[in-house]
Amino acid sequence: MNDTVYIYHTNDVHSHFENWPKVAGFLQKKRREHIKNQETMLLFDIGDFMDRFHPITEATRGKANVQLLNSLKYDAITIGNNEGITLSYEELNVLYENAHFPVLTANLFEKGGERPSWLQPYTIISTSNGFRIGVIGVTVHFMIFYELLGWRIVPPFEMLGQLVPEVRKQADVVVLLSHLGINDDELIAQQVPGIDVILGAHTHHLLPNGKWINNTLLCGAGKYGQYVGSVKLCINEGKFAAEASVIDVSSCSECKDTKQTLAMLEEESVQRLEKEVVVELQEDLPLQWFTPSPFAQLLASALKEWCDGDIGMVNAGVLLEPLYKGIVTKKDLHRICPHPINPCKVYLRGDELKEVILQAHTEKMKHLEVRGFGFRGKVMGQMVYDGVELEMETMSDGSEHIRHILINGKELEHDRKYAVATIDMFTFGHLYPEIHRAPQKMYYMPEFLRDLLAWKLANLT
């Protein structure tokens, strides 16, 4: 049996639709070419196609994203963490109800262990020549967050050890859609035999010509739709060969229909968000990133109250603009606070909390430009508190130092445990090691910071 299969893949678009008309133009052109040449073309997305920072995704809860995938005739997708844990249980359950493609995520289940009706672990695609391609999907194992939302997610390695041999019996080639990240992809290539191609995502890695580990070809197409990945599979008398490449879409022609569709969807989405009135403000809520300001203070108070913390703590940089007197809508709050960031409560000893406060007060941390962790802003900004009072001392060189830290009017006690209401972004990575290492954390989902703002503003007296 001889056959050639052309696979195209996208990943981590994150609703960056500025590149999507060119992606669409390129893929439509390739589809016409392959149809003319009677060649097999397959198209996959490897997750995080949606991101609620964009008003289209926010207003439609990702349904418009599915519409865009349908229009390009994707053959299968897997979900990323932005699909899986930035929507409520109910919203994710209906996200793909109008999808024209299978959604493959082998390691996600209902809480009781059954698989949701809209999800399957793998699919087998047969070409016109009878060549069979087994396609498996897996997503990153964010157990705590999925469980809080009402799902059960299992480690992907467990599933793959069972699934790959099962799929291998039914297919000539096995392709894995992996929203796990490059490190896990490399481990899978080393430890799980039987996978021919891994199409990767999550860590936004770009592999211009792929990467071979053992007999597995690893692929990755960057982020934001800047590239489309391509794999050419050649099957000759039972022998299999693969070549990987990526296409920079910046020089590709735009699809005008896709551009018009996006413009229409954005207009409709903005109008929908504008209709949802939150409150009518009687006065402005000013914002400063590097000095105390009322709007940031209001968010710190909302966190403390929502999470029932001893203190509230948030960086002013999560708010991108002030709010002005008059009608405030969901559109305003989404523009001002677009991040998929959830509230959380972290328990810290007094000495740990002191370290966090001292670190947050440094000019380096205030001006730190942050990427990732759900942050969609520019800089950290000043840390703002509710329940914390800092007594400052001005030194001879004009610099300010923290002399005393008061918690709800009392001197901070080094051995006492404090419930710190803050944002989940501080628990990821190593922005604040004391928070990252804290063993006791409680996340509040599916609410985002803008939901807390809406609640707090609606209850202003």
C-alpha cells in the first residue's frame, strides 16, 4: 500500500484572531490543492484555541470559536486548559454541541468516571486508499481546577499506556494531539512506544522541522496563529516516513470571508456585553499602578470579602484602566480586567507574609513585566491590601522602607497563620516563592476577578 497524507495543525491560538484570516486563507488554499491532486488532507487543533481575553470568546463562551473551526472543516481537536478550566461545568458541557468534528481528550471524565457524551478518547480516520490513522487526544493534568469545576481528570501517561496498544491494533499510524507541553511530549516519546507523531501545544514551542525522539516525530507550531504546522506522511509498502515543517502565515493571503465573519462576531459580542449593566457609579474610581488608588483598593476589599480572608492582597496592574462615573457594563469590566484569573485563599505564617510584603514593595517587583499565569496586562504594579497597614520610614537618601506591618490594626505575628485572599496567578511559578510553596490553598472557581468586581460594584452602598 502506498499513500501520502498531509496533516496540518494549529495550537494555542488563544483567540488571537488578528492572524486567523491568514491562517484560514492558507488552509483553504492547501485544501483546494490537495483536492485537485486527489491527496488526503487532515486538519487538527491541539487546544487553547479559545481565550476569554477576547470579547468574541467572552460573550459567546467559546461557541464562536467552535464556529470558526467548523468553517475550516477541522477533522478533530483536543482541548486545552483555556477550554477546560476557564468555563463553568455547564458551559463546557455545551461548548461543542454544534461542533462538526470529534473532540478527543482521553484523560477527562465526569466526576463519576463516565465519559461525557461530547468527548471521545480517540478516532480512526481512513483515507481513500484504505490507510488508517489513529488519532488520540490528551490535555494537561490540572487536577485541582478540574475537580473544583465538577470534572475528573487523570494523568495522561496512565491513559496512553492502555490506549496506544488498543489504537495501534486498528491503525497503520498513531498520531497524538497533546496539550501537555514539550517536556511531557519528550517523556512520552521516550516511554510510550507505538506513537508515530506527537502534535504538541501548551508550552507554545515552535519546532520548525520537528524533533525526532526514538521513532516518534514531535511537532509544535508556536502560538497565536502565527504559524501553521505541517506533517507529510509517506507510506510505501508498509514503511512509514514523516517530514515536519511550519508555515509563517504573515506572508499568506487573507480570507476575506473570515475577516468579515470576525468583524461581525466582534460587533455582536461587544453589543451583547454592553447590554449587561452592572451598576451606575456616582463618582469616578481612579486607578494608579504605582501608588495607592481607590479602584485597586476596591478589588482588594472584594477579594477579602469573597474569600473570607484575614486580608485581601492584589497587584494594581491587573486593572488596566480606571472606571468613570456613570453606567458600567460587562463590556467595561472585560476591557479593564480581561484575565482568566481566579480568586484564591492562601494560608501563610506571619514571617512568610512579611517576606511577600517586603518583596512586593520593591521597585523591581512593581515594574515587573509579566507574561503567562493568566495575566493579560503589562506590569505588576503596586501591591494593594485590605487589612494591612504599612508604617513607612523615609531614609536619608529619600527611599522608603517598611518599619512596621499591622494586620487589622495589630502588629504582625510571625508564628500566626493568616488567611490571605489573593489571586491564583501568585500560586503558579515563582513570582512569590512563599505563596507558591504554601501547602494550604483554596481556589474559587469559575469566577474570574471581573466577576468579583461586578459583584462588589453592584453591592456598593
